[in-house]
Amino acid sequence: MSPLNNALISYWRRLPAESPAARRRSLDALRERVRAGLEPHSALLPYAIGDVDDGIVVAATRCYVTADRIPAATPATHEAFVEASDWVRRGLALNRGAVFGALLALGNERACESLAPLRLALSAAEVEIACRVLGPVPGERATAFLREWLDLLGDGSLPRESRALQALLTVSRGPAWPPSPAGGSSRASSIRRVACGSRASRTRAGASAPAARTPGSR
């Protein structure tokens, strides 16, 4: 069994006895040790992918992809964003919506690129969590991402997801929706083809993948 699997099992055994507040205090102390170089970034993984509390998952994910990875454009940071988006793609994180929202909230171009193919992979509940995590005032890049996402859902086939995105954009006082018809439908169709193509590729790849969802190999 891999060290990560052992760490996750140990963490899950703690969950019934520890409140979210206690786990958050433990995470805060761990984040400080990671930033000081006293612990590896991998020590954050049980909190990021093994917890269900929004705040804990967001804090652990943000620290995992940003702590001591300065400047933000370093290859290590880019690799961390791709790895974290993989927790969503492969279903490794128990709270995928919080991981998605945490990455999007950073407003990093690489994060947005990694998350774009995953928009249709989230459930309605996960979309709502991602919007909740983003808060009332998403950054400029996150707002543009949300608008494009809403454009992608323009056919009304996923009303609950559309309502969550619309509500967040309304609260953030972005420009009025829906967008002007000029070019809107063609852009949405183009985005939809890309997203559906990504889902089809993942489906074909998944046919030969192991059934177990274990994050042991990295």
C-alpha cells in the first residue's frame, strides 16, 4: 500500500472523533510547517482530497498549489495545478466542487486551462459548491470563466447548474445576462464540441483503467 493511501486511511479514522474546527486547526498548523519547509507538500493531500468540509478542502488545495512555489509561473506551480485538477477529473477528491472552486478562485491561467474540460463532469451539487467557494466577488479571470461556462449551458439542459452560475454572476454584478446574440451561439457550440470531445476521450481512456479509485500512483 502506498504512503498516500496509508495517510488517507489514518486521516479517515480520525474524522468521526474530530470536528471540522479541530481539523482546521490541525491543517493551519500543517500549512505553516509546509511553508517553512518542515513538511512536504504531499502532507496536505489527506486534507485536500480526503476531507468533505468546504473550508478545509479549499485551504489545503490552495496551500498545495501555491505554498513556496514562487514565482507563480514556475514549472512546479504549473505541475501542481494540473495535478490538483486531476483530483477532480479522476474523482480522487471527496469534495470535487471545493477543489474546483479553490483552483478557479486563484485566477491562474493554467488552472483555468486545466479546469475548462471538466465543467461538464461536475454534478449539479458540485457546481453549487464551486460557486459557493468562489464567494460573491470572483476575480476577473474567474468571472470570464463563469460566463463562458454559462454560455456552454445555454441550451437549458442543465437548469440547476445554470441557476447556480447565473446567481453568482448576478451577485458579482457582472454585465447583464444573457450575452448579446452576436457570436454567442456559435461560441457556445464550439465550446460544447470541445467539452464533449474531452468527455469522450476520458470515457475511452477509462474503459481500460482500473475500477478502483485509489490515488496511490502519482
